[in-house]
Amino acid sequence: MFTGLVEEKGDVLHVEQGVNGRRLVIGCSLILSDVQVDHSIAVNGVCLTVVEHTESSFTVDVIEETLRKTTIGQLEVGSPVNLERAMQLGARLGGHIVLGHVDTTGVVDEISAINLDWNVWITFPAEYRRYLIPVGSICLNGVSLTVAELEPTRFKVSIIPHTLHVTTIGELAVGDRVNLEFDVLAKYAESASLYSVSKPAGM
């Protein structure tokens, strides 16, 4: 489980194509302070498992299903990535509850700058509209953001300068694909409403 508060930007150091997926080596520093094999790290919002690590990098294996559903397959040597370690119990939940299980990808549709804000419109598949509300939470490439405006197949997020500096959001361009994870609470609420069972009379 994650919070969507990116701890560090890393860089892809090596990409190895395998029979059933890819192996990535990612360079970083801060999040390696307590890393161990089998730890989970969110890479651009995708929960991946550490299989090896050194003093300056960690290695993950990415299966074909993850490559199909996310933008991880587009990463190349030199690509910057957002990194976050799994949250600790008792820590402050500064963003929102993020599982690292990407629902779908969206596309950057429009970017504009107003004063100190950087406004980004993202298009997304219409079937996910039910999980979004104005001023609700969305996880975009592993970054917890707030939906500023909402339309049937696109939403806007406003990015403050600090977020532009400490994440890869500021490097997005129109046409880029991004990983999207919708609020898990909205999905549980939908499931409860669809599959709730009425109690018999008198109970």
C-alpha cells in the first residue's frame, strides 16, 4: 500500500527483455536506505517487487500482464521514474490510499500554465468515469493528485511547483500515456452497492 507521495525520482539504468517480460534496473539513492529483496516499490505508480539491489540501484521483474496494462513497457535506459516505498503503519497518510495496481492508462490531452499552477488535462476510457468526482483523488504515474475539473472522458489536475520539481509530472508532453489508478474506496463502494444482499424481513 502506498500514499501517492513520491519520495524520489530515479532513472532507468538497464532494460533486459526476457521471454515472459522485462527486467529493469533503476538507479536511485534515498529509497535504498532500508531496501530489501521482496520489498514493494511503486515505480510510476506500479507496485513492483525488488529482486536484487546494490548501494545505488534496485532490480525488478515486470511480467507481460503489467507491461500490457501500464506504461512500464515504454521505459528505456535514461527514462525518469517516480519512486515510492510501501507505507509504514503509523505513518501519516499525506496523499490517499494507493495500491499500486494500475487500472488503465490515460493520455495527456492539454497542458497550460496559469500563474504558478501547471494544469494538465488527461483523457481516459469512459467506463472509469464512475470512479471520479470533482475534488476527488486520482493517482497519476504514482502521484496522488486532486481532480480539479471533470468531463465525461477527461479530467484536469493542477500541479504546484513543488510537485513539478520532485516528480516526473513536469516532463509530461501532450500525447504521453500515463498510468491511472482510481480511488479504491470508490471501487469498494461500487462493489458494495452492486452485490449487497437484502436481509430477510424481521432480521
